[in-house]
Amino acid sequence: MKQNDLLIRTFAFGVNCLKFLRTLPNDPESKLIQFQLGKSATSIGANYEESQAGSSKADFKNK
């Protein structure tokens, strides 16, 4: 698998999750789920980007 492929897939996953969250009802319970899932789904791509910025093998493992 190419590095760029994973970057594209994590971005698409975040976008698709946000689109799905718009379809949920606007009651208080759904709002809590929307907030938590929205943050966690979009952080995957951010965490992947951060891990690719490591300057050494040890730094990569740390991130």
C-alpha cells in the first residue's frame, strides 16, 4: 500500500463520517455522539499526518 493511499483513505473516512453525522437526529443524545464521533473520526488523518513528520525512526515510533 502506498503512503499517499492511506492519507487519501483516512481523509475520505473523516469526510464520510461527518456526512453521516449530519443524518442523525438533533436530540441531546445524538449531539453527544455526533461530537465524539466527529472528533475521533477526523483525528485519524491528523494523527497519520503527524506520524509521517517524524525525523528519525525512534521519533516515528514515539508519534
